[in-house]
Amino acid sequence: MITTMNELEKKHCVPCEGGIPALSNAETRKLLESVPEWKLAADGKRIRREWRVKDFACGLKFFQKVGEVAEHEGHHPDLHLADYRNVAIELSTHAVGGLTENDFILAAKIDKLPVELKS
């Protein structure tokens, strides 16, 4: 199993149309160690990360970069922008109703994107 962010970044998401099981709790917790800024949602079916960006425009620019990576990977996150600069991203694999390695691959790639944070 992949255990470092660097290894996750090098992988590509694989198409998932269901038919595979979601990650176990143990597998999820192990992969979370590789993306420490991401937190497991209470339902255990999503991971989430939050940022406070400089301003609304910076949030939109960041989402554009995230969208480009997501399109390239063929794996699409839920994006949230609230109060004009609070950014959150949630990842899950809808086809399996939980988490797969794809979610952690995309999280690692998102973590490498530049973002203008509130100072």
C-alpha cells in the first residue's frame, strides 16, 4: 500500500464505476498519514481539508487549479467557498459510497498546488 505523499503524487487515479469495496478503516487511517492536513469526516466516507485564502478571487483561482488537476485525473472533488475566503474541499469516491486510493492521490496532488493564504 502507498504510504508517502510523494508516492501518492506519482500515481494517477484509476477509473472507478463501482464494483470494488471502499477502503477499510485501517487502510483509510494509514493513507491519512500521507496527507496529514486532510481530516476524515464523521461518517468515515469522505476526507476534507480547509484553507482560509487571501480573498474571494484567490479562492476562485485556487479552485480553477484544483479543477484542472481533477479533470486530468478524472476524479472530481466537492468544492466549497463560504464567507468569501473560507475554502474547503471534500473527496470521496461516489461510485463506491466511500473512500478509495483515488481520493488520497487527488488529495496529495491538491496539497502541491499554490494557494494564497490569508496572512
